[in-house]
Amino acid sequence: ESGSPRSDIYSLGVIACQMLSGRLPYGAEVPKARTRAAQRRLEYRSVLHEEREIPSWVDDALRKAVAPDPARRYEELSEFVYDLSHPNQAFLDKTRQPLIERHPVLFWKVVSLLLLTMVIVQAWLLSR
């Protein structure tokens, strides 16, 4: 296919991903994905797994910019730049991260408390 503004947005998205995480958004798999079916199987590597504090909405903007399907990318560069600097409400409305990812210590405290409660109740029921 011929180049388009969406191709340029893809390239800028790849550069931004590499600048933020030090790696490519789909690894080295993109050159091997020559068909649309192979491109749909590509898995985006989030920049959130890095030790840097990157907001999830920035990762969502990058994910949209480097979407394998050009129809799912930004139409205009200005949209991409705006979403990189301002939280997009569509990205913020996504499902929240699970508690185990947001607060792992709190998660395990709650699980331990529930298990302890179950053991105490079971011991009480068996002693009757």
C-alpha cells in the first residue's frame, strides 16, 4: 500500500514507544507480518511495564497510533499530539486496573484476612 498521513503517525508512534520504553511496540515481528491476518495477530507491548511513571492514557494513545490496521489509527497528527499531552476521556473511561496491580500489598492483606476468617469459622463449626 502507498504511504499516507496515517503511515507517518504509525512511524511517530513507533519512535515515541521506543523513546519511552527502549523497545519496539511489536518487537521484531512487524517485518514478518506481511498479510492482514498476520498483522492482526501482532501483540502490542505496553510501555506501562517499565519502571517509569507513564500514565495509562499515554499508552492508549501510543497503542492507537501504532495500530496495525491503518483505519484504527489517528486520522490527523494533531489528534495524536493532543492525546499525548491531554488525557482523552475515551481512554480514561476504560476499566480500572485490578486491585492486585494497583495495590498488591493491600490485595494480599485482604486475601489473608478472608482466609483467616474462613479458618476461624470452620474451626468454630467443627468444635460445636
